[in-house]
Amino acid sequence: MLTYEQLCQTGVMNYCSGRQTYDKNTKRWIRHEAPYEWTQLECGVKIRMDDWYRLMREAIRDKGLDLLLLDVKRQVKKNCAWLKNDDEIEKYSMTCMAHKAYEYWEKSKSKMFVFYF
């Protein structure tokens, strides 16, 4: 099983995100999901994004970072209007945790510094 630290070493998410088309009737861009989205971890493991989210959720729970995830989700829900449902908010929040983006947010309660040895 991959650890939290290994799952956070995604770097840039390299995956096929599908394609976008423009709908002339609604005048909106529509994103078509690719059937399989992949990312490659720095440790060399190629993993499906659905599996990455599931493993990341388990790793957050095992590491005891549930409160941090809730705080990040609260900030994301408040500031990211393009995310439509709770599933998208949770996935985006886990990505923010993997990239440690929450450490640079001004109004975040979670100014948490983690030292890895």
C-alpha cells in the first residue's frame, strides 16, 4: 500500500483529462471525461485517478488528517465556484492537500508545517 507521502509526490498531474467541446445552444464549454485518467507518482507507480483518490482518502484517515481535510474542503467550497458537487470539492481538496497548496492560503486556519525525515 502506498503511504500518504508517496501519494503526495504526484508533482504535476499527468493524465488524460478528456476533451472539451463548445455547445452553441447553451454557449458553454462541455468537458467530456476520458474513460481512464492516469497519474504517475515519483516512485514510478502509474495509477488511475479514481484509485488515487480512494487511496488518498484512506491515507488521510490513517494519518489523522481528517480535520485538515475538512478545513481545506471548507476553503475550497467557499472559494472555488466552478466546483459543482461535493465529490468534485472533495477531489479538488485532496489534490490541494497533495500539493500542500493550503499552506499558502491567507485565510486558512491550517497553517500546518509537517517535517518529513
